[in-house]
Amino acid sequence: MRDRLFSLIDTLESQHALPLEEYAFLAGNPTDEAMKYAAEKACRIRKEIYGNSVYVRGLIEFTNICKNDCLYCGIRRSNHHCSRYRLTRKDILSCCEAGYQLGFRTFVLQGGEDRYWTDEVLIPLLQNIKERYPDCAITLSIGERSKESYQKLFDAGAERYLLRHETTDAAHYEKLHPKDLSLSNRMHCLWNLKGIGYQTGCGFMVGSPFQTPETLAMDLKFIEEFSPDMCGIGPFIPHKETPFKNQKAGSLKETLWLLSLIRLIVPHVLLPATTALSTIHPQGREMGILAGANVVMPNLSPVSVRKNYELYNNKSCTDEESAECLNSLKKRIKAIGYQVATDRGDVNRD
Ligand code: SAM
């Protein structure tokens, strides 16, 4: 088994592709030795493209109102215990100003699928942010919309879009989502975003209910074929007000393993060490970077609403997660041999 694992990692490093069954074998066998081997290669390959830089993005969770009812998510429509909020345009602009002063050059506007944010409402906001901060990139993460809407938001100044595909297996997708959401529409959205010219990010939760090495293999194959600019993966963590409240959380080990494999599949990918990862382990961010990640997304949302954007229980909202503590984050990243880069940090496909 050891030889097969090592040889598959070598092939991934040189060819960035594997057959589905080999991905399933890798996904199901994260041995300590293989993880170390893959992480070393992942870090080497990332260093060739991005040096020692770790990019920071200021995350603005601007609404937790959502029309969807995803079974895993704490802000799902049916959670009546969730205290709902929606930031105003003024609030969002103040978050950007605070972030800009702290040195952020990317703002990630993330939220539930809140019907209030039509194109007509979002466009002037995006234009306003671009006028004030022409040297900054805007990333949107607001779910599924029409191609026309994505195009209008792109024309208004959004350049990047994060839309996790969640799983590439249609039967698995159905077990995680209500009937009105489909894998085919999710994929359609992702290809539309890419076609329009967004730097596009897909991704999934590690250890989501009903995930298997075979569904993970399909995810890795999709990532190989889609070649995303960004890829967000983090452990699934149950939320007590969802149907998945008694399900097991995803593991640190499996998440780190998949981060390394994804880096080997798509060398140029911008790969975050997510908040969910630091929620399950206090050194999660550092461990993620040492496995091949190169992005961190501190929270720029107003302190008063941070607890309410509760996708899962015990979400890490410590000082270390917040944008105000950029200096301490810088120190921690330096301590593991990397440095925080505060430029826009675009994808490098050269
Ligand atoms: N509404 C947008 C969308 O659907 O893309 C963006 C917000 S959504 C809450 C962001 C991501 O949070 C989802 O893509 C999902 O992978 C992740 N998420 C939701 N519930 C989670 C949980 N219980 N554990 C870990 N991650 C979760």
C-alpha cells in the first residue's frame, strides 16, 4: 500500500491528473507517511509559483438571511432560532474602509441567498467600492444566480466568485440539499462564472454526511477538469438546529490530506486555510498552510453580527480570526516560515 500511495503522489506531482479509482484509493488512505510526503511536495510546488506568500482576504459576511434550506447549514431558512441580520450599504462600506486601513486589498462579500440583494441593489454598491478602492479586488460569494446577473455584477466590478460545488455526485448532492436545488444548476452556475471571466472558486466540505472515498474521487476529478482559480475546502461541522445535528464532523487529518492533493492537482490554485479548519483545531490555519494552503480570510464583519453568521456550532470567532488582529496573524504565519502578502493576490497561471 505504501508504494502505491507514494507512486500515485509522484504521478499527481508530475501529471496533475489521475484516473477516478486512483483518486478514490488516495482519498480513502490518508496514512501519516503519505500525508507528510504529499505535503512536502505540495509546499514545494506552491513555493515555485507563489514563493512564501500567504494572501489575506477581508471577509464581510453581509447577510445571514437565506431562501435556501441546505440540510447542513446553520443559516438555512428553517432555522427559526437564528437571529437574522442584513448589513446596510453604509455598514458594508465602513467594513471596507476599516479593512483598507488595516491593509486588506481584497474584500470577500459573502452571504446567504437573500432576495433583497437584487442586481439593482448590488451594482451601485460594487461600483461604489471600486470607485473608493480601485486597487482592491472584490470577491462575491452569494450563491446561485442567472448568467445575466453574474455578467452584470462582473461588469460592475466583481472579479472573483466563490461557489462551492459541495459534491460532484448527484445522489450525494440530493442528500445534502432540498429538492429545489440541483447539482446540474450548481455546475451550470460554475461554468457560467468561468465563461464570463471571473476568477472562479469551487469546493466542498470534508466529511459531509454520506461522503465516501468514491464521491471524493469525483470531486477531485472535477477539480482536475474545472481547474479552478480558488478552491474552498473545510471540515463539515454539525449545527444543532439542522437535520444533520447528530452527524460526525469532518476530520483535521482528512482536510489536510485533501488540501495537499488539491495543490498537486491544480498547482496555481488559491487555496484557503478556512475558518472551519481553525474551528476544529487551534493551529488549523498553520497546519493548513503547511499542507499546501496559501490564503487566509480574517473576518471584517462588524463584531456585533459575527456570532450570528453561524453556519456551524462553535464557529471560531476568536481574536485570531478577526481582521483587527492582522499583526498577530502575521506573526503566527512568520513563525512557520511564511509571510502575509497584502496585495490583491491574483491567481498566477503563468
Ligand atoms: N450562499 C452562498 C453559497 O451557497 O455559496 C455562500 C454562503 S454558504 C453559507 C458558504 C459555505 O459554507 C457553503 O458553501 C458550505 O460549504 C459552508 N457550510 C455551510 N454549512 C456548513 C457546516 N455545517 N460546516 C462547514 N461548512 C459549512
